[in-house]
Amino acid sequence: MRIPRSKDFWAGILFLGFGVLAPVPSWGTMLNDVRGHLFDAPHMVVFPALAVMTAVLSFNLLGDAWRDWLDPRTRSQMAAQEFCR
């Protein structure tokens, strides 16, 4: 559950201009660089934002699935629900 939060945190920090310098690519600096071109070239903003959203969503879903699979209490609850059907 910490990976998506850290991904959002670092994208936000880099968007604000803190962190790595310009030659190093990152989604936050990409979003910051094209902020002025939102209406001229919206594709330059949309694709890095979609990449951040997809990465955070996939890490959240993966973390939830691993938690459900590895937690013995959740596994026993899922088996009980399956048995009742």
C-alpha cells in the first residue's frame, strides 16, 4: 500500500519542481514542463497523467490481491463464503 502513495508523492514533488533535475526523465517533470501547453497540445499532458494513474491503480490492485491472497484470515473468510454458495 505504500508504493502507490510514494508514486503519487514523488510525481507531486517533481511536478512542483523539487527533486531530480531536467535531464533525468520523470512523469512529474514531464507534467510540469508541458503545463503551459495544456490547450495547445493536450496529448502532451494526457499521456504522462494517464501513465501515473495507470501505475498507481495497478499497484493498488496488485497490493489488494496480494493482501487477500497472503492474509490467512481473509483466505479463510473467502473459503467460508465460497462454501456457503
